[in-house]
Amino acid sequence: MCAEPRPLIVIVEDEEELAKLLTQHLEDANMNVQAYNRCAPALRFLQNNFANLLLLDINLPDSSGFDLLKQLKAEDINVPTIFLTAHTQAEDKISGLNMGGDDYITKPFSYTEVVARIRAVLRRAESKADFNVTKNVRTIDGPFEFLGAKVHPERLEIEFPNGTVHKTGRKELGILAYLHTHVGVVITRKELIHSVWGIHADIRSRSLDQYIVKVRSLFDGNGISLDCFKTVHGIGYIFEPPGKKS
């Protein structure tokens, strides 16, 4: 029987002894830990590596936990986050939760409570991901119009004006959904890949080109030209449907 995977928890805490104790308790609870005492190295790690959860202090020597979470959100790095802080003011708690924090634990705390809260947030994150088709599309998203065709994320289908209905792959669906919400603006290859495949996808891969060929072929085969989806050489693409140019 395969061992249950150990989630990776990133701790950002500048109290050295507390960070050591947290690390020990989480490792005893079958979790992997990466600990930092500053925001900057934690940010660099999360920009290049996947983590299951971020355990984040607010007052840190080089920045604040709030600022770190804002920067992660701005870069579309979505890590379930629990604030772990001595700040007991209701305003701080509300701010942390409103900016996307998943929980807020005040010091002093019980280590068993921290482990229990981490597990609860991880369960919620896993449940939420159950609806994902790609990073940017969920099965509970409603249908949308795309050049006269109707795209159904809930069924992974495209309904064309000629009456035919085709099943579509997950990545093709993700590409269509991203174009649908980014009309008339230049889209870099990197942002399109990261939006559909995820932030840690290899942007040098030629997979994107192969999926775009599939999308073009599918629409061409049903009488809809994708000439309005143009390559911007050296940068990426632009999608300018007739009558909807910015």
C-alpha cells in the first residue's frame, strides 16, 4: 500500500524557537516543512515551487505577512494561507481573511490546534479543487458564447451554430475560457500557459501550440474562422472578435 502523501507546509516566522517547535510538531503530524524568517526568500520559494499551505506571521523583519499574501495573489500564486500572529485585534483578523487568508490563529496557541486547523484548510482546498477542469475553469462555471458557438464547461462540450456538438479537451476549454475573458488585449505565452496549466508549468513547452492548433481545427471544421485570434510575434497572442476590438 502506498504511503499517504505528506503535504508541504511553508512557515514564515521570525521567532526562531517558535519556528523550530512548529516544524517539529508538523513533521510529527506527517507533514513536510519549509521554514523562513523573512518574506523575500519565502516569496522566491513559492514563485518556483508548489506548496500545500502557507503558515504566515504578520510582523516580519523585511515586510508584513499581509504584503506577502497580496504579492502572491498579484502573481496568481494561490496557496491556502493561515495567519499565525500575536495580533488579536478584530480589524487585523478581518483584513487577513478579506484579502484571501483561509484562517487566523492568534498567539499563544496549542500546537494540536494548529495541526487540526491546517488539516481542515487542506480538506477545504482539496474539495474546492474537485470542481477544477483546468486552473481557470470549473465544472460549475456557466456556459459562455465564443464566436457564435456555445461552450459548456459543465459538460466539456462546444455547441456550434450548425447544430453539431463536440466534446472538448480540458486544455482546449481552458484556452477558450481565457480568451473569452481577455478580449482585445495582448496575451503573453507565459500568462496563457500559467492560467491554464498552472503557475509551475514549463513555459518553454510547445504543448500550447499543439492545443491551439486543435482549437483552430475544431472551429474551422465547423465553419467558424479563428483569424481574429492572432499571433503577436515574440510576445504571444491577441483575440479581437469582429465588432469587439478595444
